[in-house]
Amino acid sequence: MLRRLVTSFFVAACMTCVVAAAEHAKDPLPEVKDKVTKGDAVLIDVREKSEWDDGHLKAAKLLSLSRLRKGVSAEELQSTLTKDKIIYLHCHSGGRCLEAADRLKQAGYEVRALKPGYKDLLNAGFAKAAE
């Protein structure tokens, strides 16, 4: 009985951790856009370079998830990111930015993964970079 109770508690605790790690930001897009425009936040595109080359947001910087998976030094991160601002992550449809957010949070950054993807952000009024 005790073993079953401990196992149930452990499973519940693990599921809570997974759920917490898998959440998207609740920030409304107009607020995100305003913070990025004012310089209070940074917008990071975690899509691949080829996707970035097909079109990206004017305010965004590229830091692909595959690059994060390979490992990025603290110095490299500091050249792209800042710890004194909110970092909003976006990708195609919200999936990759969750893993990227977990990785960047471990490095001490305040990160918020956006569920809306690149096209959603364009539709919300984020400017597309000139080609």
C-alpha cells in the first residue's frame, strides 16, 4: 500500500514537472509586440536558418533550436541575449520554442515561449524583415 502511494506521488510529481515545462506564455500578442518595440523584451526565432531565410520578423534574432541542442557557450548566448530583459521565443507553430525555453531557463534567462508561430505574429502586426 505504501509503495503504491509513493509511486503515485512520484508519477504525479513528474507529470506536474512535465506540464510546467510545456506551458506557453499567456502574454497577449499586443503586449508582446509593445515590449519588443520599446526594447523591454527581445524576440528570438528558434526556427532553422533555412526557415529564417524564407522570411523572418524585423525585430527578431535567430537562435535555432538545433544550435541550442548542440550547445552554445555562455559567451555566445550573451552576444545574442540579455538577462535584464524578457526573452520571447517563437517558431513555426509553438513546439520548438518550448524546448528552447527550457534550455535557456537553465542558463538563467527569463524566457517565455509563444504558442503563435511566425505567420500568426505577422497577422498580429509584427513587421516582416525586408528581403
